[in-house]
Amino acid sequence: MSAIDELSREKLLALLKNFAKNWLAHDGLWFQAVEQVHGLEHAIDLDAKAWRRFSPIEARRIKDFLGLPERGGLEALKTALEYRLYAVLNRQRSELKHGHLCFYMNDCRVQSARKRRGLPDFPCKQVGLVEYSTFATEIDPRIKTQCITCPPDKHPDEYYCGWKFWIEDEGDESSRR
């Protein structure tokens, strides 16, 4: 039996949050190291390559853990988004209606930290397009992804980024605009 097996529910939840913070800190430090040596554009390209591989792994593990169906559609995606590693650190919201799912990152730990330091938003759209589309298609290969807004795009005060998901044969094309 490990020390973790002995922890109370409260301690386990605190440990989960600590693990998520450690993961996010490592991700940020890795990115900064690449940026310092190779520049922002190259760091973003490499980050996107890493997310292209990581997002489906994370999605598959969440799907397996929760027992989500292979083609669970937007409901399965909505559920899976709530179990992402950074979901314990960020404040997010999902709305499922009219044949599409809209997901909003209301408070992003990375962007909030930059804001507190007086820095501009981190331009994460290029990486987000890879991250969210590969996560969604691992949950259900029929799911399509569209960015509503993501830095460097301007965004409303209530969220940093927004993503729209749909299944091509569910709902007409005009509902995605």
C-alpha cells in the first residue's frame, strides 16, 4: 500500500490539484526554455506538435476511465472536457444546444497570470486548434471543431477562448456560424 492509498478524500483532491499545477508548471517551463533558445514561433510549432500527440492520449484515457461510448457524440465530449487535467485549475463552461457544443475557458490560469503581470495574452490559438480538434475527434471521430475566439484574437471579458463542436450530419451548416 502506498502513502497515497492512505490519504483522505480532501487530501486526494488537494493532491490532484497539486499534480495539475505541477504538470502545468512543467509545460510552461518547457515552453519557455524552447522559446529562449529558438524563439516564440518555433516554440509554438513544437508545442502544437506535442499537443497533437498528447490530446488524443488524454482523451482516450478519460474515455476509458469514464467508460464513454466509442461514438458518444457531443454529450461524451461535454463530459470528457470536465475531466481534462487542467479542468481542476481553470474555470470553464460548456453549453450543449441546437446540435452543437460551445466550450468557454472563463478563467485560464496561464492567461490570468500574464494579466496579473501586465503582459498581453499568450497567443495560444495555433496550439488550441490542434489541442481541441484532436481531443474531440478522439472522443468521437465525427466531431468537428471551430474556434470561436482564442488569443491573439480579441475576446470578451467573460472568457479567454471559446470553441464550437458539432457533428456534420447533426444540424445544418448555418448553426455553426
